[in-house]
Amino acid sequence: MKHASAIDAQALSRSDTPPALAGWIRCAPGAPYFETDAGAVWTPVGHNEAITWPNLAPLYRRRDPAAVERHFAALAASGVTCLRLMLDYSQVRHRQLETRCGRFSPAMVRLWDDLIALGERHGIRFLLTPFDTYFMVRRWRAHPYARANGGPCRSPRAMFTCRETREAIIARLRFATRRWGHSPAVFAWDLWNEIDSFYAGGDMAVVHDFVAEVSAALRAEEMRLHDRTHLQTVSVYHPALRERPALKDVVFRHPALDFASVHLYERGSIDHPRCSLDPARATILMLADALEQCPPGRPLLDTEHGPIHLFKDRHVSLPDDFDVECFRRTQWAHLASGGAGGGMRWPYRDPHVLLPGMHEAQAVLAGFLPLVDWQRLRRAPLGARLEVHEFAGLACGCGDDRQAVICLMARAEQGGRACTLEIAGFVPGTYDVTQMNTVTGVQETTRVHTRQDGTLVVLAGAGGPDTALAVVRAAVQD
């Protein structure tokens, strides 16, 4: 007889709800960005949520599903297209997907049924990772895979080396795709949150083998069930790349993975910023480092960042207005540095939700995206190609010989004064240059001709403190 609070995977592995959100997501064939399988551009605009945080918690046991419905409607209105979520969240009890290893909680499965349906109705997709590894490690004895709790694994340090545990991880992912993988609301699988040799007893070869085996098993199950596969990645805590460089081969270049995702944290600048330009500058530098490691055609995005030290160690949040400015500048730094979308903030606030001004910033970013032909943009940092004159602040950009995305973030002393940009390396001709105020979303387009050497000269930055520019070769050349 089955326990009242847990039933087996086979009994739950079905769904009769037809998807309303059209199209799965794939990598664009000609550029390191994303598109639907119908060939329409798709860009991840969003952040991290968790099933125990205020916006989603009312869905557990359907305590207030209408409140969560309203939240999804508001997200969609703000241009949000993607949320990153963990299948369970171990900070509190009774939110484990499995009550025992291999036995799935009906309440949690129903919660995920409802979340997938919400995503379908509101056009929001999910980047899903199987475990909340942070609290899993800290509360290991309560985890269903822990030997002390009847599971197969003696320690989180042995999760990749223990054969029975590895099979349980694969079984969890197989269950997830049997239950929810039919849905286009699933953007991709993050096979492991912040992958590290810690889970392999320090053996990086085991990490590489773990990704290969889990990826192949999940793809085989998806091909059997759906005749196609969702995209796959693994995320990494960026400071770990400096301490263990061999991780770069797994995160950026593993042949089984489709795109690269990093968690952008850095002591001081992001973890506890003093100036709103600090996290933007750190984002530019860390993405440049990541792009050097990433194959040219592979999409790259930040899937977690925020002031972790301030929140976790000092138990405070950044002041609201300052945090909104940090958020806004960080997302533009991410986009203009070659990242897909604006990056995905972890709230680090009390309560654990984004501020309204952050959602307004997401909406402005979403309004900018159609200005660029992402399916043909071959991103590369502009570097020396970009010169900015008479400007006090931070400038960054990426592009190729026909398009560019640039962001100017001014210091207070700039005072709204215009500056001059020189962008070299374009195919000579005529370009449409759209400037957007990243605070208000107001935009203006002008047509500009390059010099004979392909250098474009643009007067920019007079409309506000921060300006984003989309430079696209005009369809009809004069």
C-alpha cells in the first residue's frame, strides 16, 4: 500500500493539459542567441524565483492560486519571458519533490503542474534545475538522498561518485520530463546548480563524466517521449572558475551542453556594492572572461547574481532606489557585453521578491530587444573599436561588422551632457541608430552614414543619465 504523502513516479507521469504556449526553444543556428523552433527570436528576460518565496508560496496546496495568477500576469506585462526555478527548495521542510528517494510528493507535483500551466497561459518559460544545492548541503540529513534519511548517499561530496545516487538524479530528471517536458513552458534544463568538483570528491574527470551521463540519459528519455530535446546547461559560481580553472572545460566547452550559464558574484562590487556602477563594471569584466572561454556560437548568460554578502552575512538589503539602479545597470551591462538577455537576479531582499522598479527596468529592456537582429548578431566585445569622448562614466558594447549594442552609464558629473561615440569596424554604408533612455524607455532613431573606413560617429547620451544604443545596418543602402 502506498504512503498517503508519496506515490511512485509511474503513477504521476502523465499530463492531459495541452500546451497553449507555442514552440520550444533552440539555439539560433547563425548566432549565439535563442529562437523558437518556428524561427522567431526569443530572449530570456527574467530572474530567479523559488517555490517558498512570497510570489509562489501560495500555490502550495493551492492556498491562493489567484494571487500567483496575478503575479504571472504582472510579470508578462513587464516583458518577463523566463524564470529560473529549482524543482525543490530545501530551506524549509515539506517542499521536497521526493519525500523519499524515488517517491514523489503529490502536493509538490500538483504545484509544478500548476506552475507549468501558468507559464503556458502567460507566455513565461522556465529554466529548471533539479536541486537547491545550497540548502541541500547545509541540511543534508533531511534530504531524501541522504543515507541518514533512508537514501543512498553518505555525503553530498559523493553525489557524483555514488552509482546509486547518480541513478537517482537521472531518475528525477526522467520523471520531470515525463511529467512536464511535453510543455514549451520548459525553456531548458540546468543539469546542476553551481557545479563543482566538491560533489565528486575533488575529481574533475568525474564531474565531466557526470555531465555526459546525465545529459545523455535525459536526452534519450526526451527523444523517446517527445521526439526532440530541451536545451541543456550547467551553472557555475564564477569565483570557483578562478580557484578551479578545469571547471571551464565543463561549463563552457562540454560537448553535451547547448549554452553556458554563470553566476556572477564578486567580493565588494556585486556582493556589497557602494556605487551603482560597481556591479555593472564587474559584470562587463566577468562576461568578457567567460566569452573568452565560450565557443563563438554558444549562447552565454548570467543565471544568478546579486548582493549576496550584504544579505546573507549582514542580514540587510540595499536601499530600494539604489538597488533598482544597480539592477538596471547590471542588466544593461550584461546585454551590451554579449550576454543573452539581461541576466537573472537572485532577489536578496526581505521579503525575497524583486522591487516594482526592477520589473519596470525589465520592461524597458524588453522594449529594446526588437531593435536588434539577434539571429544574426555575432557577438564580440567592441573593445578598442569603441571610443567615447567627453564622457564620465562606464561604456560597454558588443557587435560585429553590421550590428552593435552599446550602453553608456554616466556618473553624476556628466550632468546629462551629450558625448561623441566613434565605432570602428563596420561594413561601410548606412546604419539606423536607435538611442533609448534606459530609465524611461523613450527612444529615437536616426540614420547615420559611416566614414569611408567604416567608422560610425554618433552624438549620444543627451536624453538622460544612461543610454542604450542599437546600431543596425539599414536594409536599403543609399
